[in-house]
Amino acid sequence: MTTMATNPNEEGGGCEIVSSRVFAAPRDLVFEAFSNPDHLVHWWGPKGFTNTFSEFDLRPGGAWVSSCAGPDGVDYQIAKDFVEVVKPERIVLQHLSPVHRFRMTMTFAEHFGKTELTWCMLFESAAEATKVKSFLTEANEQNFDRLREYLATWS
């Protein structure tokens, strides 16, 4: 199951992009796939992207610094700060890119041995969310596909 939505955020006048999918894996396993860069390197990013992590400190105030190389040879520098970490339920991070800044809340909900992973990306403005929506909608789907494939190698 995959759902996508864009909802105005009335409080901040910004906008959210929400992606969600149910994975046939327990919540602890899905959380581990995200919380460990040794796993994350295998599936993070859209199809064809590869990652190199220089820092991944999963704790409030910790940093995520990586390089994400696209299939076109372009190298994207990624910088995020972890805001909140509640194992294995939720991770909140601030994406610091000057190109598009957003706060991402990831929730891991267990349902009868499966896990619903939801990404809620809150942008600083509706215009910013609209500008990246078409790209992020497809990129998030590809990211979920790669996670599903990676989780399947664990069973």
C-alpha cells in the first residue's frame, strides 16, 4: 500500500508532502534499516543513486552528512540534523539543503507483523512544496521500492 498526499499546513502557512507504504517486515527491522548507515547505504535514494556517509549520528542534535551520486554522475551533498529519535517509533530530521529545506517526520507503525512507514515532509512554504512535489513523489516511491527489495534480502 502506498499513499501520497499534499496538504496545506495551516499553522505555518507551509505545505506537507506525505508518503506511506506498508512493508512485510517487523517494525524493529524497518527501523534498523534506516537507523544504521551500513544498511541505509544499500537503499537510500531514488533508483540508480549511490551513497557515501561521512557522518550519521542518530540522536537529537546529531548530524547526517552524505554524498548521493546520481546515475547522471551528479554528486548531491546531503546535510540533515536529527531533531527527535524515539526508537523504534519515530525519527524527525531537518533537511538543511539550501535548494529545498524541510522537516521530515518518519513514523514506523507496526500492524500484525508488518510495518507502515510514513514520511511527512513539511516545507517552509506551499510554493516550495509545489516546486518539488513531482520530483519527490516519484523519488519517494523509488526509495520505498529499494527499501522493500533490501528488506527482502534479510529473510
